[in-house]
Amino acid sequence: MVPNGVTLANALPVVANMPAGAVTGYVNFTSQTVNMIVTAAGATTVKYTSPAIDLNGGEVRTVLLVASQLATSPPVTAFIGSDVN
């Protein structure tokens, strides 16, 4: 997650080197507007950038990333569920 207006070069990964099929726990964020950016492990080439996501305290979101076929653009599809509000 990258705060709106911050470049990928100035961001720290929330999850790094996550293998396919892996699951992470939930991550807490302060209330802010962010973009979710997905890259391959160890790379800086962006495979997916979400539209702006407004995060508000106490909300829960689940993100499912699905790799598409190599001929598809974008190569990653993100599904973001609103679990609890």
C-alpha cells in the first residue's frame, strides 16, 4: 500500500517475497487514502496498481490477488472485499 502521492521508490513493502498460494495475516493501517501496488518479488516493475482506496479506522478488507494468463493485461487482478464496517 502506497499513500496517495508517494512514489513506489519511496515506499516500504507491506508484504515482501510472498510466494504464490501464500496467505498473510491482516495488516493495520491508519486512516488514509492509498494505492495498492503489486510487483514481482525483488522487482520494481509494477504489475498492478489499484485505484485510490480510502481506509478508515476499524474497517476490515480482504484482498485476493489472482495472476492472469501471460497474455492478459494487467497480469494481476485484485478483488477487494469489504468485510466489516
